[in-house]
Amino acid sequence: MRRLKVKNDFIFQRIFGRKENKDILISFLNAIMELSDDNLLEDIEIIENTKLEKDRMEDKQGIVDVLAKTVAGVQITIEIQLINQYNMDKRTLFYWAKLFSDQLGEGRPFNDLKKTITINILDFDYVGISDYHTVFHLWEDSHKYYKLTDVLEIHFVELSKFKKVQPDFKKPIDRWLLFLEDSPKEVLEMAIKEEPAIEKAEKVLEYLGTNEEMIRYYELREKQIHDEITRVTGAKEEKAIEIARNMISKGIDVITISEVTGLTRQEVNNLQEH
């Protein structure tokens, strides 16, 4: 039996975003947010309707993969993205702002607003830092130690960077990221030994792989992802060709054009001939 891809957002949501798998999500969040001792999450409410409310009919509809709330009222969202559409910074702020502001009903004071945490799991490089896990807050520019407020917390987990490092099985985040990736069986078994919740997550994944309806949805989503990658890649290539032609018209050399656009020198030469 083949192992379904956990990074498929349909499968990811079925594992981490279902109420019956609350213990899996708690373990995952403790790992990603690097919580320990007295700060560990022990309970959480999973909200299965992950569509963000629209204020007006014409507003853009937002959908996150996992939405949960802690006992203290802190909102946590998880979104997994496989395709770089070059808008993840603005997208995540849009979703964060929507969730943060939607807490406040009419007549309620601003002090009722609770912290909102956004976790973005990306299958591509995006943040201009070599670390595969980065966390952002609101810090003062000249006094980096001073945080204006703790209500905003944004995580980026870049799987493309994680795959380039040697995993540390003592780190909970590394163990969970090995589960998200198509890790060899022996590597996954080592992670499971250290993290029992991963074993349950693997069993849920195995069950989904035996369910014909789940497989049908999974394959449909895989096709949609493939089509979107093709569309984005095509658009990027068209833009590169357009830039290359403009540079050719200005007499810029082939090597520079290749470095700027990402096209091969042969591709640039072909454009010069047409």
C-alpha cells in the first residue's frame, strides 16, 4: 500500500484538523511552537469549519487548513502551501487580521481580543533567512528587545530548508517534520519511538490510504496541485522571456541576461535569433 503525501492539504487537514485527532494536533503544536514544561498545551478546541467569515459578499473568501483555540482563547491557524505564489507575507497577514478582528463582537472592548498565532508550512524557500523555522512578532526598530504586544505571532516552517539539514531526533519539531516528509521507514520509526503521537498520526494516514473515498479526494487534490504548479511555472517562464527580450533590445550580454532571468544561455541565444 502506498503512503499518501501528508503535505497534500486535504490529507493534512484530515490528520490534524479533526476533533478525534486532538492529541495529534496538541503534540504537533507543542513541537512547532517549541513549548515545554508549564507552557505545554494540554487541551485545545478544534474548529472544523475553517472558512473565514466575509464582512461583505464581494470580500475575498479565506480558508485555512487547521483552526483551533486554546483554553485561554488563543487562536491558532495552520496553513500548508506547496506552491510559491510570491504573496505569502501578505496572504498570512490578511488571514491573521481577519481572524484577530473577527473575535470582537459589537460593543465588546478591545481588551477582549486574544492572541492569534499563524503557522505557515511551506514546501519552498520564502523567508530570506537560512533557518527552516522562523517566528515573527511586533518589535520596535531601534530597541529589538521591546515587543509592542504579544497578540501577533507568525511562524514560517520551510520544508525545503529542513530537507537540507541533518534532523535532530531530540527536537520535537524535527520529528514531526520527518513525518510530514516522505521519510524512509527506518527514519520514521526512530521519530515514532520519541513521539507516540506520530505513531497515531501514521495509523490515521494508513487508514486514509485504505478508504476509497479519501483516495478519490486525495487524487483530485493532487491533480489540482499539479495543474496549479504548471500554471505558476508557465507564468514565471513567460515573465522571464519578456524580461529577457527587453534586455536583448537594450544590448545586454547573454551571460547577464541568463543570470537575471534564470534562462539558460542557449534559451537566451534562441530568443536573439527570433
